[in-house]
Amino acid sequence: HEEALAALSEQLAHMLQELQEEKTLRAQAEEKVASLETQLQTTQGAISKEEHDKVKEELQHALQDSESKAAAAQDALSEREVELRELKSQKAAEQGLISKEDHEALRLSLQA
């Protein structure tokens, strides 16, 4: 279980890194949208409405893609966190121990 726990921890760290990268990409995309909208406002009379709409649509798609990737990374991270808790709980049970989360849940249920 040590190897599985280490592998899961490594996957969790990797997913956290991916999520952070997606957040960075999203922030960059949002900055780009804001920058292009500012440029658009200053040059709006110089370009056609069709071109404006095309650029806006492309940027919206890029932003949606980044948001989708960030959401997928967050979902995967949540799944990994659940797996990690389950592995810790299983390991603790095998060692005759109880995980902190299980202990806290039991303590709270007994207080109620």
C-alpha cells in the first residue's frame, strides 16, 4: 500500500500542477480578452463588426476550453483526493488504527 499511496500522492501532485497551469492559462486568456476588448474599443471604427464578432467568438471559445480543462482537472483532483483518503483509511485499518477523518466523523456522530 506504500507504493500505491506514493503513486497516488505523485498523481495528486501532478494533477495539482496541471490545475495550476490551467488556472494560469485561464488568467492569461482572460487578460488577452480584456486587452483585445480594449484594443477593439479604440479601433472599433476601423474594423468591421463581422471581424469584431469573429475575434470575440474565438476568444470566448478559448476561454471555454480553458475553463473546461480546469474543471476536468479539478474533477480529477477531487477523485484522487477521495482515493487517497480511502487508501489512508484502508492502511490505517490494516494497522489497527483509525484515520483522523474517520475519528473526527465518529467523534462528531457520538456528540450528536
